[in-house]
Amino acid sequence: MPGRCGWPGTRSRSHCSSHSWPTKGTAGRNSRTGSSGSGSRSADGGLPMTIAARLLTAASLLLTAASGHRDAASSRSHEARPYPFEIASNKPFVQVCAEGSVIAKECADRLGLERRDETQQHLGAGAGVAVGVATTSGVTLSVAGDTLRAPEFRVFTLAHVAPYEGRRVDGLLGDDFLSRHVVEIDYAHRGFRLIDPGHYAPDPRAVVVPITFDHGLAVASGAITTPDGAALDCRLVIDTGVRATVILFHPFVVERRLLASQPTLLAGTIGGGAGGETIGDIGRLASLRIGGMSFDRPTAIFSRDTVGVFAGHDQDGIIGGELLRRCKVTFDYPHQLLILELYAAQPAAFEYDMSGLFLVARGDDFQELVIQSVAAGTPAADAGLKRGDRIVAIDGRGGAALALEPVRELFRKPGVHRLDVARGGERLSVRLTTRRLV
């Protein structure tokens, strides 16, 4: 039955919200992973929908929504108009329209889309979850004035990812769409543009980084310097769908003995993907370089995953939104280039969570803030907080004030907070003093 896909809210995404349509920002082959409107029919019988989208790469977390068919019919907009998006967890979300197709199983169910050929596959980052993946056809996507028709799109559940994002997940826009464009993401002004490759030239002051494509992943050469001074070359996936500064894959961490160089480490849950919960250690690097651009003392995650994307050997890590948001980022897919323009105004330092909590959002409106894990030796552990505790209020504020992203941002700064916590049938009042942990 036709229905509405997306978050029915009042945010800038209009009638939808979510980790929805996170797109795989790579012009690639055999893309491998990833993170609406009314039910009335249009004049041509199609079903108009509005779906909030995360624009560019969700390569490490979510399966690609569309396979890389180069014979897909399309129409192209040559006008490089800016389109607004919202930033959440360092990830851009934009407006996407589709006629009759989504990728999340939950949204496909609401729309009554027919699916076929379902198989069980191990997807994305995480400890290991088999996900049923099916296909659907007869799909048209419309994004920022451009449209795409592809022979088929994949359909799989993203319900298990939504709590990590604090918003519903509706699908993933594939790289077969974005590979035809130059895609400019202006984090500072929260806008993006799709630019015709024939009408684009990088700013002469920009840093231009060659990228290659490996199974649909955009990969750049980079280098890290450890706290003990070791300089290491590495191959890094460029992924706007990851909130962290950089995640270094487990084989690279072990081979280069990276943990031994860290004076301080914070161990615990680092996120969640299509494969479930991911674990690792958080520390800092002396520096990280990509192209001609270097960043001092970035936070870094050293993955412990032995299965999934973060256990891969083909690349060494992923650069995510915490670093990318410091630049205007342009992906020139046709010419295999990444263009970085550093903003004049920069945050004082790279920071990470200062509480020791890893939080998720549950409930129909994602306003139920639940503690997923508590790292040992942190302010949260000292305060007696436990996995499964539900945070009812912070500093006397509850309800909408407990949206996942603002609370995460709050706990990235030093401070003293009073938490009202529900544990079973009890109601507790807890004092939490946040401090820099790495």
C-alpha cells in the first residue's frame, strides 16, 4: 500500500528525516557497502515521494543502494544551483525525491514495493549480522533536478542502524547517480551542488587529491604520524557517512603496532553499522596528511573488529566527517579527484566524547535516550551509570532536548551535568563531570 517514507517532522528536511538515503560517494564498480511524500499518484501514474538523504559516502557502513549500471537512463541538470542540507553526526543530509523506489525494507513495506531474490548477506561494519537483501525494479530517482532510472535497486533492513543515528533510515542513493557529477559539499553553509563536469574547474587555492576506486570505494593516499614519531603511508577511504575523524582498520593497527604508540587509550563501542556494533580504542595521532593538507593531533579510532569492513586488508582506514567538515569538499567523480578547500574559521581542536558514554536513540520519535555502553575508567563509570539506563533529563531538560545529536555534542565539552536516569523501576539522579579522555 502506498505510504509515506521519511520522518514527518518540521526540520529543514521538510517531511522527512533520517540517516535516509545516505549515498555512496564513489564513482565505482560493484559497490559493496554502506547507513517521501504523499501517497497520491502523479499524472504519469508514478508515486511521488520525498526522502531525506545523506549525501555522499556511506561506504563503510551500509550496502550500496544501486548497482553501477552505466546504461541507466537519465536526465541531467546543467545548472549548479545550491541545495540545503542538515548536518547530523558530521554527516550531510539532503532532500531527495523518488518515484516508486526506496531501499530500506521498512520503507519498501510501507510503499508496498514488490521484492524478489532475497539472500542472506553479511554487510558493513560490525561484529557480524546476516541481513536479507532483495531487489526491486521499475524505479526512478530524482535528486536536485537530475533523474536516474536503473534496472534494479537493492532492498534491505536499516532498522538496526537507526538507533545509532537518532533518526529513521530510508535508504541509500547509489554511486551510479553521483558518478556523473562533480559534487560540492559546503559544510559551513550547509549546502551542496551537483555540477556538470564540463563546467567545473577547481579553485586555484584548493588542494587537489587524486582518488582511485576499489569496489566502489573512493580511496586516497595519505599518511599518519604516530605520537612516537613514526611516519606511515596509508590508503584511506573518503567517507562522509562516518562521523569520526579517522578510523584505522584492525589489520593495519596490528601490523603497524599502533596501540603501542598511544600514551592514552579509551576502549569501547565506537559505533554501529549494517553488521551491528563496532568496537575499538580511541586515541590521537601526531598528525594526519591527505594530499598537501595536514591536520595536527587528530583523534583516531583503532578498530578491534575482526570481521566486517573495519577488518579489511584492501585499505588501511577511513577519513570521516569530523575531518571533512573543516573543508569545502568536492568530489570530481568523472576525473577521479577530491578537492579540499580549508575554511578560514577552524575548530580549536579535534575532540571526542568526554563522558565515556555511547548513546543510542530508541522509540517511535527517537527521543528515548539509552546508554549502549559505558567505558571503564571514565566519568560515566565513576558516576555509576550502566548499560541499559535510560536518560530522562539532563540539567532539568527532557523531551526534545534529549535528541541524540545535541546530547552527543554536549558531552564533547568539559562540564558538570545532572542526569535523571530510569533504571528498571527506579529513578536516579546522577552527577556527571565530563573531561577530556584522550
